[in-house]
Amino acid sequence: MVSNNISYKEATHSDTAKRLGIDNSPNADQFSNMMYVAENVFQPVREHFNVPIYISSFFRSEALNRAIKGSTSSTHMKGEAMDLDADVFGRVTNGAIFHYIKNNLEFDQLIWEFGDDNNPSWVHVSLSKRSNRNQVLKAYKVDGKTKYEIYEK
């Protein structure tokens, strides 16, 4: 178990990794980071809303990150980031999760990922054991490319 509500299988699951035969197993440092993020971000969110919250992406090995064309500096590869999508279960919105994290928890980076002005498609959140920027961003597309701006609301 990564935390009370996250299994190892859930935290390392990737359809792409399975399809391509990519090992998506974290090393000891990456797993330690995953436990830290789970305990200090996911569990407080889960306990506050008291509903299941879908994790669309947590740990990504370097090979998996390359396969999905992820950012070469993605904190998912360190086990320090997760993407949450509560809309899957329909009991709490991604927007509510975003604002709860922004107003109540420590984080390195919090990103309102696409969606509209009322609700992101998912929430990206990262947390480091070392230092955290408390950076809040909004992701959007321009000509098919992802751009980021400072989130101001």
C-alpha cells in the first residue's frame, strides 16, 4: 500500500505500460516520494470529501514517460506528482478538489488542467520533501500545444 486509500497497483497502473511491456516499478526513493505525496495530499483530500477519488496518473517510469510523450522534467517520474480526476465518480468536482488543495495543503505545483472556467478536466498536484514553490497554474491549448498561465481566482 502507498497509503490508506491507494494500492501499489493503482499508483503504478498504466494501460500504456501494459500494452508496450514497460516496467513501471518505482525504486525505493521514488516509492518513498509516492508515500509522502499520498499521505500529505491525497489522504487529506480523500478524508475531507469522504468520497473515492480516481488517480489517472501517479508514478511514471522514465520509459513510460517517454512513451506517452510526457515532459522530460515531469515530477511523475520522481513519484512526486499525481493527477486526480474525481469527476469519474461524480461525487465531488475536480474544481472543488483544486480549490481545497490550493487553500489548505502544501504543494509544489498545482495545475488546473484544461476543462473550462468552472471545472478542470483533471487536477495535477506535486509535492516535494525538499522545497515547494506553491505554484498555481492553468493549462490550456493553443494550436494543439499546451501552454500555462498563472492561475488567478
